[in-house]
Amino acid sequence: MKLTTKLILAFLLVSLFSTGIIVLFTSAATHREFDTLVNNKYQADLINQLAEYYQKNQTWEGVEKTFSRDHNGNNRLFFSIADPHGKIIIASMNRRPSETLNAKELEEGTPIQINNETVGILLINTPPDKNPLENEFLRRLNQSMYLSAMGTILVAFILGAILSGTITRPIRELTKVTHEMANGKFGQQVTVRSRDEIGELASSFNKMNNNLARSSNLRKQMTADIAHELRTPLSLIIGHAEAVHDGVLPASAENFEIIREEAERLERLVNDLRTLSLADAGELAADFQPIEIHKFLGDIQSRYLVPFHQKKITLNLRLAPVTLQANLDPIRFSQVLTNVLDNALRYTPEDGQVDIFTRQDGGQIEITIQDSGSGVTATDAAHLFDRFYRADPSRTRDDEAGGSGLGLAIAKSIVEMHKGKIWAESETGKGLRVIIQLPVIK
């Protein structure tokens, strides 16, 4: 059974149940109140008629014939009359003449008064029969309630169909797009028609679908990039090896050095890919320990002074005037800074400078590495930590400055392993700024 049918039946059953209860209780209450109204009116009229009868005749004799329900003269009174002391004078079928009423019965009786003098007490045993007009009124009232109930049920059915369609429409759209996702078609969107829970579900679904589409495209691009990265050194190795083997190239140290360099490049790429796969699986080994950040950065600066000096680039440390400690794996985090500084060294021109700043922002340590290179666009900066991403697509990966395209992606994985964040900010012509945030040890 479809959800639409279930919702319509649910609305219909709720309407039937609630309307049925309302009709039953309303009908019962109406009959009860109408009977009370009729009985009170009849009793008031009967009191007046009996008072007039007694005032006219000065006795209760003959009252049975006058007020009997049986026009043949048989005693079918539905009431009894007692004197002011509670002794039965006129007895109905369930009373005996000269019977004395008890205190409760006497209290429940209605006095018959003439000139404020009680001449009798009226006891009604059974309510009087309704006349045809009263019965017709109740019949029409019941008919109106039943017709209203049927109309209510019909309206509930129509509203249930409309509401169920409104509820299930986005679900059907989600189901359709889900089937397409199962067939590998990502990126399609469903229309967000409301701001309720279903609308939130549609928005979350669209976001998930976009992320899956992006991940799928990145995976395809990554596969193509890995194939390209592997093919380039392999082609050089195989080409030079075959050329040496066939005698096209001499078996010189220079040619063997080319083969060795490409083999090392291939090994670095495989190691980078292995590091990323371990990080993605959460299996990258780490030895965390309290590290004094300023001393750690000083060691990194000492290691890079020579290559920066060779390229005539100044590497400055601008440290906060406080002691900053973080829980780090020194080897892994050194790899983060190495990848970032290698990138800065690669793209900062001669006579430029690279500054390393530190500061504490609440419970976070912030390390900023700012270079004076040409920078990238804000869009490129947002993707610098994607695998194999290059802000300059014209640059080939086999040039000297290219690298594997995995260094910053590895840096991001390691920083996240330290429960930190890393991102880049840049504007064209204003250099690149890389910010790393780490939890501080208090």
C-alpha cells in the first residue's frame, strides 16, 4: 500500500472516529436536554391544570378520568397526588391509595398550590409521551447531524487526498532522484517546497547529492591524475632503459641518473598516496606529545635557512610574546610545515620574503605562513588542499616546480588528525596566506 493511500485512510479513519463520537454524544445530550425541557414544561402545565381543577371542584375526585391517558376511562395515570402530609390521594399504577410517602419521596414531589396554600403534592412516575411535533423535531435534528457528519467525512477525505499529495510529492521526487543516484547519476536537485522537516530533508539531500557529485568527480579526476603521475616517470624509465638496452643511448652515468631520479619520483608519489590512504582510513600512526610551538618553529626555520638563502628569499619568524604548547606528533606536523614551506619557496620570487606568525585566539593556536608571491584567486585558494589541484592548469606536473600535487592534501589530512584546521587565503598579486589552527594545551 502506497504512502498516499495510507495517509488518506488515516485522515478518513480519524475523521470517522471523531465525527462518530461527536454525533453520538451530541445526539444523546440533545435528546436528554430536550426531554428535560419537555418534561419541565409538561410538569409546569400539569401543575397549573391540576390547580385549576382543584380550585374549580374543591376536591381531587374525578381527576383520574380527566387526566387519564386512556380516553376509554381506564385508569392509566402517569402521576400520583398526595396530600400535604404525604398520604397518597390519587394513585397511579405503581402506587397504592392511602400509601404514605417517605421523606425522600416527599421532597422529590412538586407542590400544587392555590393562593400559596399547598393542596397536594404531584409525583410523576414516567415522562409523558412526546407529541408528533416533538418527535418530528428530534427526527429532523438527528437527520441534520447525520448529514453534517457525512459532509465532514467527505471534506476530510478531500483534504486528506490534498494533504497526502502535498506530503508525498517531495518524497516521490526524492525517491526518483535516489534511484538515479543508485545508477550513478549524481548532482540532480529536488525542489524545496517548504521550510518544515520535509523541506529540511530535501535541502540536506540536495547538499549530500552535490557533495557526492563533487566527490565522484574528484575521484575520477584523481584516478586520471594518478594515472598521469605514474605514466610520466614510468615512460621515462622504460624509454631510457630500452634506449640503453638497444644501444640508442650510451650506458652512461648521466642516463642511469635520469632513470634513478624518475624511480625516486615514482617512489615519492607512491609513498604520498599511501600516506593519504592511511589518513583517510584513520590508520596513520602518530605519537602525540606536548610540543612548545616556538621552539618547534625555530627548528623548522633553521632547516630551511639554506634553501631560502640560495633563492634570496628571507624567512622570518614573528612569534607571539607568550608560551604556546600543543599536543603534536613532531614528525607528522613537521611534514605539514615542510609541505607548506616547500610550496612557499616554490612560488615566491627572488628577493621576496616568507613570514611565519603565531598568536593565541581563545583556545586555539594560530600559525600563519605568508609569502610575497603572486598569489591566487579566492576560488583557487579554496581548493588548494584538494588532491592534485593546481591553481595554474597550464603548469605540467613533470616540470621542476610541479611536485606530485599531493603535498597540501597530505598537510590537510595530518592537521585534521591533530583535531585542527588548515586553510588558505589569497588575492591575485598579494601573495598566499596559509593559516593553521591547533588546540592549545592549557
